[in-house]
Amino acid sequence: MIVTVASGKGGTGKTTVAVNLAVTAAEAITRTETIKATQLVIAPENPENFVELIDCDVEEPNAHLFVKPQNVVKQEISTMVPAVDMALCTFCGECEKICRFSAITMIAKKIMIFPEMCHSCKGCVMVCPTGAIKEGARVLGSLLTGQSSHGFNLTWGELRVGEAMSPPLIKQVKKTITCGSGRSNSISEDINNKLSIVDAPPGTSCPAVTTLRGSDFALLVAEETPFGLNDLALTVEALKKLGVPMGIVINRADNDQKGIIDDYAEKENIEIMQRIPFSREAAKICSKGLLLVNELPEMKQCFKELYLKIVSRITQNAKESKYKKTSTKTATSSSDNSIVGRS
Amino acid sequence: MKVAVSSSGTNLDSPLDPRFGRASYFLIIDTDTLAFEVKVNDQNMNLPQGAGIQAGKIVANCGVDCLITGNCGPKAYNVLQAAGIKVFTGTKGNIKEVVELFKNGALQYSQGPNVDGHWV
């Protein structure tokens, strides 16, 4: 199952929640409690690799600062852009006509390519009657993966400095996810198979939507400020359209006193799954790149409760909806066709 | 000489439109006779990106020698360069005044784009 940690507003604590949740979920003791809580879950086939953490905030990935992965493997990721063989070009203008992004333009018997505009649809390659357009490449960034000492793998993307288009790289990072709806034969198999915790980029535009699409559950980290509420509401609207069930975590919460996020959540009928109390100590720990669950016993408890609630919710959701297996191929191609409009 | 001016309106008394890619109109003016033709630049209005490139193409297809506008970004500038069009940026006023300034040699053409490209 894929649990994506998102927010809307930046700096609410997505990464803090994602990394601490991953460490909590990877602990054997939590697994035993999960089995009890959900009843659906049987012993995982490979408990060592039950959890994976995926940082899709490719513009500023920072989960690795907390996870401190070992044996990191880095691989360069490119996207297709057209490359024209001028010896074969007849200036028919077909490539220009099909391109919705003006990435390939014919001016005064010159073919101009704007790689930063290209969405890699390959339309120009397909329509060129003389085969003058070849598939070139533009480097988007890197895909990195490493092992945490807590017994899970961390995968993340790093967008090339100066690159404006992050969704193609995010899609490559997401391809490494090994579980998710439709990839198993049954609910229990999927929940057992693997838990992928995905750290999403902030905002509600293409990078966040690309990350959230296809998640089994979205955990929204919110802060009790007017700005925080505004951006939370935008994300909730986006998630409704994506059909992803969601819950809210209030970070830096004002203890037991209810605030604007509670009012909003009640109105929208969204469950507040946990309140992480405001704590100067917690802020200090985070600023040192340490894990809350390792340093503060109350945080360990807090994240364990959160984790169990999420798993119970997903189990419940899955029971209610009819589980359908779709082939991995279909799942991938539908997400590939989703490049529409702006980036 | 034929010049293109980005314009907010359809006659010579209209103010120059400081935007190039998303200008409302282009007036294609013969500087000797002040005869002009109006090109509506509306196909760009709903484009999320690439307006400058498209506008550059329109102007290039009109066979003008120069473009007078307010701001011109890097992609539009490249297109205009490729078409061999000289670009005058930072211009203000109504179209008639601007053409007068141009004829008197009071405008200086740009060596490059005067604004950054933007992502919406």
C-alpha cells in the first residue's frame, strides 16, 4: 500500500512525519501490533523489506538527511527531446503543428527546438514523414537509492539545478515503488506486501498531483495557521478529484485545544489522525537531523498510534471497496498519459 | 520599412502593449506611408506556455524587419533572431509616437532579451 505524506503548504513537517513513520513501521514490534489491530494482515513474507521510503520532493529532497542511507547508488535520469537531422528535413512543418507546447518551431527554414518546453510526447517523432526527428535526451536529474540502518530502503530523486520540469523525474522515482492498489491479488496481500511511504512535494500543482496520484492513502500534515489552512483546503480539493482517501495530522499542535484545522476537518468530514504537540525539544532534534522517535519516548508513542490508525483506515477502506487487480502495465501507462497542460 | 509593434488596440492612437507574447494585437506598419495591418494575437491567450514563441512566429511570417515592444523574453528573442528581425524593447507611448521615435533613430535595438522567461 502506498501512503503519501502531503501538505499543501511547505514547511509543515511532511518529511519529519514521513521519516519517523517509516522508522516506526519498520520496527518488528509495530508489525505485531498491526497484525492484531487489522486482523487482515498476516506475517509478511519478507519482514526485513516491508517498508520503503520514497522522497518525491525532487526539488528539495531531504529525507536522506534524517535517514542517512548507506551504499547509495546514483543513476542519471533523462527525458526524450527531439533532435533533428537537418539533412533529412523537408520543412513540411508537421512537427510544429502537432506540438502543443511550441517546443519545436520552424522559422525561416530553420527548425528551433526549445528542450525546456518539451513534454516528451514523441508526437513530432511519429509525424515526421522523413524520419528526420530522432530521440535525443535532456538530463532531468538523478535517481538515488540507499539502505537505512532501520531496515528499509530510501529512494529519492534530485532535480538538476536549472531544470523547471519535475513531474517526469517524479514519475521515474515513483516507478521504483513496488506495491500499491491493483498490483496484488487481494487486499490482504497488498497490505502485507509492502508499505511505501512517499514524501510529496509541497503545493497542489503538477509535482504534488503527480506524486499523489495512485496513492492508497494521503496523510496531510497541517499547521494551525490561516496560511496552513488555506493550502490544506486546496490539497483536499485536489485529492477529492484524484479519489485518494485522506486523513490529517496536525503538527506543532496546541495540545488539546481545538483550532481552525479541527473546525475545517469537521466540516469536511476528514479524520484528524494525530496531533504532534508543539515542542521546542522536537524542533532542536529535527534541526540536528535526528529522528524524533529515537530521541523522545512520547514521540515514539505518538508515531506508533498514528501508524496503527493509518493501517486500520486503509484496511477499512479496502474492505469497503471492491478490490480489483489491474496489470502493472495498465497502471503505468495511465500515469504516463497524464501529462496534460501545465507543469 | 515594415515594422511590427505590439499594441493594446487596433489603430495608431492605441497605447503600445508592453507584453510581447501575450500582446492583444500586432500592428504591421509601413514606416514611410504609415499604412498598417492589424494582426490579432489571440491564439496565444489560452496557451499555458510558449506564447512568446508563437508570437515570434506571427511576426516573422509578416515579413517585418523590426519589432518594437516593451518586454521580450529569451525564447521569443531566439525566434526573432532566427528570423533575422531586430528587436526594440523598453518602448512606451502610443503607436504613432513610437513609430516617429523609431524613424528618428531615437530607439536602440536590443542585443538580447530584456526579461527572463517565465513559468506559469
